[in-house]
Amino acid sequence: EAAPSLLEFLGGALSTFTMSRWRRNSIHRACVEFEVWELQRRTTMFHDDWRAPFLPHDGQKQSRWVDERFQKHPSILMAMEKAAMENSPPIEAPAAMVPQDHWQVATDATTDKDGWQYATDFYKKSARWKAKATVGLCRKRLWRCSYVRLPKLVTPRTIVVQVWELQRRTTIFQSDWRAPFLPHDLMRHRFRWVDMDYNTHPWFKEEGTALASAEQPPVAAPVGWEAEGWVVAHPGGPCDSRRWQYSSDLNRSNNRWGSQSTGLGCRRRLWSCVFTEGCRVLL
């Protein structure tokens, strides 16, 4: 996996701050408008095989549905691979809120008839995007939907939140397992607690290296969600009796993990918790 640049690293940190601030400010609103960008890429300018971004350096853009900084949208809790297969923004609405209408694509003079804008890469500056796909390898469009708060809950939702616990040891001859500590771990945001894509989960109450000291997932669900309790879940592949899996590095591919620690310097295990929409949010 390609290591992110310094700008990407700082951008990710700023995105986490913006995400937390947005989450706090939206909790008690009676109406919230969501804006989600859809990103796609094609193989070459001679192809028309538009799909979710797929290059290694695309990073969180591979989720297809992102915020204004091109980071996975904070209201999308599913894994990036699953989110990329959805044809409309797969957001998890705040507690006791429902959509007021359907998702709509925003169109204006800077887009084509379907709302797309085109560029040679995923640039942050709007001036780099055009309404024609002549040489564009990438495209984006904006979706909007308003959500309103219910006066009371009728059928509470339940969601399952899963996070990985990652650890590394100094050498394969030692047993000093602890939070990842190598420079490239930090550059890739490989902290002790990560979401299913090894990114910072939007419900984490801590950020960055502060995640290392927590003995259980440091999740603080938004107001209105009640936890049933965290458990160590079976990862769906080979693991030891404590459900740890081992590998030579903190790989994302499940095929790279096994149940034996001999000669391997990294381990991970999966934690799971059911959250229920259990109370009304006071305005």
C-alpha cells in the first residue's frame, strides 16, 4: 500500500476535526441537510467504464461517497468496498431522523445534465473541474437530501459497529505487544483502534495517538444511540483461542492473516457492538 503524502496526512487530520465538529452541531437540529460527493474514475480517456476510484493512491476516495475534502463521509459507517457498490449515498442518519425527500443530484451551469464535473484527477480546487468529459479521467457530482427529526420513535433502528484492534511487537522474538509505533504506521493512520478499512471511525471519542491507551474500542456514539456492550467477535478467518490473527505487517487483505504468531510481528482482532436507536433526542 502506498504511504500518504504529508498533505494527505494533514488533510486527514483536519477532516477528522471537521467531522467531529459537524457531528456535535447536527445532533440537536430539527432538520439537517446532507451533502455527499460521488466520485468515479475510468481506466483511460478512451474507455467509458466509470466506476468507484480504484487506484492505490485514491485511498478513502475508493469509498465512492465522500465529504468536501474527498474523505469517506462521516455518516457512512459501512466498509469502503461495500459503500462503493451503492448507487445512492448510503448514509446512516442521526438518531430519530428520517429523509424528508429523495436524494437529488445538484445540477447547474458548471455540470452536465446528470450533474457530473470532469477533471484529470481528483483536485480540491473547483476551477480544475469542467462540465465536459473530453479528456477527464475522473468525475464527481453532488447529492443532497434533507432529514427531519421524528416526534417519537416507532421502530428503532439497530446497527452493528465493528472495529479492529491492531498491535505490533518490537521483534518476532519478543512478546511486548502494543499499539502500532513505527513511523509508517502513523503516516497511514494505523492506530490501535481503526474501522474496517483501517481508518479512524467517525464515532471515536479520541483521535490519533490518544487511541493507543484505550483497552476497549473508544467509541462514543452520537446522542440517541445506546450500546449493548462490546465483545471480541470471530474475524471470519483463522485465529487463535483469543481470536487474534497474525501477519507480517498490518495488511488490509484478509488472506494475509493467520492463527499462528511464529515469525510474525503484527496482530489484530475484531470487536463488535450492537447499537439501538433507543431514545428521543431533545431539541
